[in-house]
Amino acid sequence: MPHPLKFIAFETSTDMMSVALGVGDQTWHLHTQGGANASAQLIPSIHNLLAQAQLRLSDLSALVIGHGPGSFTGLRTACSVAQGLAMGAKLKVIPVDTLMAVAEDARASLSTALTSQVSVVMDARMGEVYGGAYAWHADSAQWHATVPLQVGPPAQVAQALITAHEVSGVLAGNGFEVYPEAFSEALAKRSDTPVVCVPAVPHALALLRLAPALWTAGKAVDPEAVQPLYIRDKVAQTTAEREAIKAAKLAGLAPEGS
């Protein structure tokens, strides 16, 4: 009889931190305040769940993490912890888009018929939201992106998602709660199909549900390949600005005529 798959999943992309351990159909999980506390609490929480299940880290099949988009600090915490633990225990890591985990959280709270396609909007701070859309494929038990991940002003993202031909009448996440006016206006224009708004979050339990199919599909990667998924342009711009400042300083220090 084959051994059951065993996964530890953790999500730190928002102000909340969730950790879940799955052994076959059995699960252990915790959900607590994250943010700045996540870096200090994450590893003890993982070991706590392993102790409850009487497992060692090396007993796991793989680690599963939400790798973004989301809080830059939270994403770096998840990725660095996953890399360190996976390298030490010789495990692979399954990185999952944060918004895909939100779609899965919504699917768990509604009937499958309603959530065959889900649009997701999450607060991105700085007056913007993250957006994306996914279609559920029951035969493979996986989500597939139908609208690329994006970030922008709420009204712009709402228009792109809610009026997109591929998107059904389910809107999940917290963006419509943080920016109700922008989404109310876009929803009012959608007269053909009623839109169901589902408060949902990226949760470690959602990652656990997705893990077996992703593992079977070969989505696990070596820990060295795990990187935060940033989609906000300001990350790239900041890097470019730093390089420009560095170049300017070097040019200023260089002797004339060199």
C-alpha cells in the first residue's frame, strides 16, 4: 500500500499567517497574526505542527508556499524559510500563486458549479489591487489562469476582470471590500450575469488542497529556484533607480578624461 503524501504549507503574503500540515486526509493547521511577526513565528509554528503529527521535516513529500503576489516582506519570509528548510531536509517546494489560493478558498466555500471560474482581487496597498482570474479543471483538480496577474488602480482592474469575456460571475478576495465604490460601479455595468462577491483569503489549507495535483503534475521545484512573485512595476523601477544612482556616483568619482 503506497504511503500517503505529506505536505507542510504556509502562507505569509498578507497580515495573517497560516500554516497547515497534511498527511493523506488528515490535517493540522493554525491561523494567526502575521505581518512583522511572521518571520519569528513561522519556523516554530512549522515544528509545532510536525510535533503534533509526530513527524520529522524529512518525512514530508514537499513544502508548499504561497509565493506571491502580496506583501514583499511576507513573500521574502515564506521563500527564504522554504529554501532553508527544504535544503536542510532535501525536499522540493511547490510554489503557488497567492491569488490562485484565494480562488481555491472561494471554491471551498461555494458549490463547484458556481466556482468553475473565479476572478480574484486582493488589496495591494498604495491605492492599488492585485487581480487575476482562474478556471477550475475538475479532471486534473487544478486551476488554470484565464486572465494574467496584474496590479493597478481598483477601477482599472475591476473593469478588466469583471467585464472580461472569460470571467464568470464570481469575484473573490478582499479588494471589493477595501475599494467598494470602484467595484460597485463596475458590477453595475455587468447586467448580463449576476456577480457573487466571496470574501476569501490565501490560506495554507487551500494550498494543501492543491498540493497533491500539483505534485503529480511535476510542479515541485528545487529550493534554489524558489523566488517571490512580484508583479508591481515599482519593484523593477526601484532596482533600476538604484543602479542609476550607483552609476551616477561612480561617474562622479571618476577622474576627468578617464
